[in-house]
Amino acid sequence: MSTATDNIKDTGQLDAWLDKRLDELLPSKLEEIHAQKTPSMSIIATKGTLDWAYPPFILASTAAALGWQVDMFFTFYGLLLLKKDINAEVSPLGNPAMPMKMPFGPTWFRDYEWPMPNLLMAGVPGFEKLATGLMKKTFKNKGVASIDELRSLCLEADVNMIACQMTVDVFGFETSEFIPEVTDYVGATSFMPVARQSDVCLFI
């Protein structure tokens, strides 16, 4: 009878000791596991204009340079950023926040923000070509890499680029039109688990 009682006491003490040790060791162990985990990021790229092409590639290349695992899902107009030849243009129309600065001339001329009303942007033939050329020249003057260069940096850093199969089908594209590094053509159902497990998920 006394032996059974002693066993119960011993078991209770053991449980209490285990709980105490677990409380002492678990936080540091979890912190160690978290520190060793490779951060991950998923980016959903939906736009194909020149100005909207920069954010996903800049974020992806930066995260990859920091050692993150990066997956990019290109859908709708964002799919155009995976084509062999990127012909992205900028559309100032409907984007009143975009400053229009000149990439040439004296400092005062380059620093001035030119007001461009929507009526002018919509009515002047070739205005988007002009705006695209000015933006590309400005980026070059500031030492900013081109979209093709940023995409190459991402590929060199093993960023996984995924094409939306539904968009490919809807717009009638052929896989031969895209860069050979793109090997995954999947739907949203296949990409959702990847996004769910990512530490950071961005919709651009």
C-alpha cells in the first residue's frame, strides 16, 4: 500500500520536474529552430507596365540576396514579364501621382515636376512612348537596373518564377514565348499552398 502511494508521489514529482524543465528549455529551442529557418516570400505579380514591373523584381532580388526562398507567381498582365522580350511601357494616364521629370537639361529643368493633365496624355499621339522613353532614361541616369537586368538577377539567385496556366490559356500564349527558366505552369490552386506557407506574401 505504501509502495503504491510512493509511486504516485514519485510520478507527480516527475511530472512537475518535466514541466519545469520543458518551460526552461522550450523557448530557447524554439528560438534556435526559428533562427535556423530560411525565411520565405511569395509574390503575386499582376501588372505588366514598366513602372509596375520594378517592385516585384526589386523585392524578389533583394530577398534572394538576403538568403530568402522566393517564389513569384505571374498572372494576368504580369505574365508579360516572363516573355523573352519585355516590351513594358509606362502609362501616365490615370496615374496622377506619377511625377513627370525630364532626364536631361540643367538641374533646375530636371528638378521641375511638369504638370501633365489627363486630357494631354490621352489626346497626344505617342505620349506613352515618350513617357516610357523619359522614364527609362531617368532610371539609367540614376543607375537603376533595367527590368531585364533585374529579372536576370532574380534568376541567378534561384528565384522560382511560376506562370499562371489559366492566363496562358486565356490570352492564347505559347510556352515557347516565355523564358526557358519558367518550367512551372500552374493554376491558383497549386500556388495557394506555397503562398500559405510563406513568411511574407505580397500582391502587386
